[in-house]
Amino acid sequence: MQKMPILFEEADILVVGDTMLDRYVWGQVKRISPEAPVPVVQTQRTTETLGGAGNVAYNLAALNCRVSLIGVCGTDPTAQSLRDLLAAKGIDDWLVADTARPTTTKTRIMAHKQQILRLDDEQVDPMSAEIINAIRKAFFKGLESCKAVILSDYGKGVLADTSFVQEMIHACRNRSIPVLVDPKGSDWKRYRGASGVTPNTAELEVVVGSALETDEAGLIAAAEQTRARYDLDWLLVTRGAQGMCLVQASASPILIPAQAREVFDVSGAGDTVIATLAAALSIGTPLADGARTANQAAGIVVGKLGTQPILASELSTALRFNDERRFFPYSAAKLSDVAAATEKIGQWHAAGERVVFTNGCFDLLHPGHISLLYKARSLGDRLVVGLNTDASIKRLKGSGRPILSEQDRAAMLGALACVDLVVAFAEDTPIELIKALRPDILVKGSDYKPDQVVGKEAVEAYGGSVQLVDLVEGYSTTRLTEKVILEFQRRNTQTDGV
């Protein structure tokens, strides 16, 4: 595994493909319509994000890459919403406006964290010669500075013309620029000669023409045959809970196990894989290491609701812990810096979830801690734990503390099912972290009085609340430490007396 941090700031990626707007209408269902046996959704809010090739670009931007997006949009109001999102995410907008088609839009009706219905506004007819020429012009302009190209095919027409796709692939190969393809459909002739293609198992089955063998040998054989048939350098098959399979022209196949974590939503995971892999290859990362990095990224995004990108800080943290071979990746994936935590909490709030916050040293995790954390989690939908760094604990508790390092403490907290996020803070109190994260509920133990809780005024100022929960008596890190020391001294005394 490549050492961290990965500096994706040097990556410059050009994305070409079918761009769309993902719109989410959030609401609640409380009754069935008297007009038909369908649920009535009381809408509460609407959110929008980049979809299709736009989500690939969004993942790259979230990894701190420089990214340009070439695609097609309409001239309708939705097109402006799409362009505004690109600008907000720092993505260079090279979209071509087509007056003959609408901006592709997927509207999802969401209630109680579930998708009830999807409405598609799109036109998938072949692009006109005029539009293809405009895309071609933008492509060769972008090729002058980029370090990798992604062709993101969602079957909406941008990559339907085989001769044009082949023209782009050959131009990349002639310039030694990696060109990666996220495929669509059964006809891969237009992808011939690409550096690599990243299908999932179902997409590979469509190309093979039959269900793949359940054994790994059958999968590898089918992947290798497909790679050779289309003259690809490599093929990376994403297999969901089974991980990934990488076949290469010049190396043995590699099976990469999936990351053990709760799968909440697989939407956009394929976009994350190809974006992360392209970013890694563009800065010189070996292919196998890049695939493992992409696998880590996918393991994080499937734990998010809806189509959301991988953040550089999330990936950096997960890879750092995994590289040390010390902790399970699902634990490391919960560790975050303040910037990533702020964005993630914003996503939870957008989904209507209530965020609970508590904080502490959590040195020598014990049943009292666990009881507090589970009680805190029961008060809302998500629990964020603020964790004192080693330096702040040393200032607060003396040179003999902490007993366990910051990384050890964070990993154990992250392994708890009730904890959704762990954020370290270096200050003596969590007040600045609380102000940045803006939780709905601030929790402390009942050994505090309300006016002693740090952050109370800040939380209540924006409409949040403070809750005190009962503690399990008889447990404290100090008592455990003293008990261990006394036992150590007793045993030493017995040994000295022998």
C-alpha cells in the first residue's frame, strides 16, 4: 500500500461523459392516497448534487485534484443549477449546451431514508455532428495539460459514437496519457485500446453474454478474455461485498478483499473507484496500489446516504491506519478531521438526521464510557465523538497520560457501532470544535451540572440542546490506572520477597 499522505493536488484529470443533475426531494409518508394505492409524500426540502460524469468529477475535486468536465447540458434552468454546482465544487465547466435536449435530471423522492420513486428527464438520442465537434474541440484543449482522462459512459449519448471515442483513446495513447473507462452496455468496441476499464460484475456479465462462474477462477478467466479481446492494459472488476479483481496484461491477477464496514448505499461507488484510481495513476502510483486505494475509497462511500464523494481527509485517514496494519478499515473510516466532519454533518442534516456530540479523553475505554456513548447515540440519529489529542491530555492530566495513544483511542471508539464519527481536537476544551460542527444535541455525563458543560451557550444559541445522561458507577480511567499500579506493585513485592 502506498504511504500516506497522497498529494492529489498534483493530479490534473479530464472527465468526458454523460453529466446529469441528481435531485432529491425529501419528505415524510403518513398516509396512503385516496386516489390510488400509493403513498402521499409530504415534501420538506429539496437538495441537488452532481450525477453521472459530474459525480466522477466531484469525487476528483473532493480529493483535491484539478478537474475539468466535458459533457452536454440543455439550455433550461436545470442547466444553470448544474453549472452552479460545478462552480461551487471547483470543477472547470466545459459543458456544451445543446438546445435540442433537456439537461439530464434524475429526481428521487425520498421518505424515511428510503427512495420511493425516481423521475428521469432525459433524451438519449445520438449527438448531432455539431455537438460532437464542440466536444472534440474541448477535449483536445484539455488534453494539453491533463495527466489522465476518464470516459464516464452512462448511455446518454456523449460516448455513443464509436469513431469519436476511438479518436479520443488514440489521442491519449499517443501522448502516454492513461485513459480509463467506466463502461455501459454490451458493445465495448468503442473502448478498444483504452488503458483500462472498470466494470462491476453485472456489467462484465453483459459483455461476456452470460452469468459469470461463482468461483474466482471463472471470474478471472472471463475478465482476462475480455481484457485481451478489447486490447486493454488492464481490467478492474468491482464485485461489491467480494471486493475487486484486477487482471493485467503484464502481471498476475490480483484479488482485493472488500473493506469490512456497514453498507448503507452503493450509489456512486463506481464513480468513486474510477476517480480515485485515475487520480492515483496520474501522480505515478503503481496500478495495483492505485486499485487498493480505490477499494478503500469505495469502502467509505458505501457508508453514506445517496450519491456522495470520497473526501481527501477520509481517504488519507483510512489509508494511514490501514498502512500501519493495526486496525480494521471500518474503524479507520470513521476517523475524520474537522473539515471533513463539517461536510459530513452537513450531509446528515440535509438528510433530516439529528446529530449528537460528546467528548472526552477515553483513555482505557471501559464500560462506563460505552454506556455513555450508547445512551448519547439513542438521543439522535448520528453520534460524533470529540477526542482529546495526546498533547491536550498531557496538559490536562500530567506527563503520565495518556496511557493509550490518540490513534489507539480513536480506533477503539471507531470500532463501536454506536459511534459514527471521531474527530480529534488539540485544545484543552472542545468549544471550537462544537462551534464548527454545530451538533443538534450536546451530551455529557450526569456528574456535570448544565452550566458546567463546555459549549452549552454555543449550542443553545443556534437552537440545539444539552442533555445529561446517567453514568455507570464505579468506573473511571483514574481508578483503573490506580488498580493496575497497585496490582503491579503487589506482584513486585511478592517477587522481591522470594
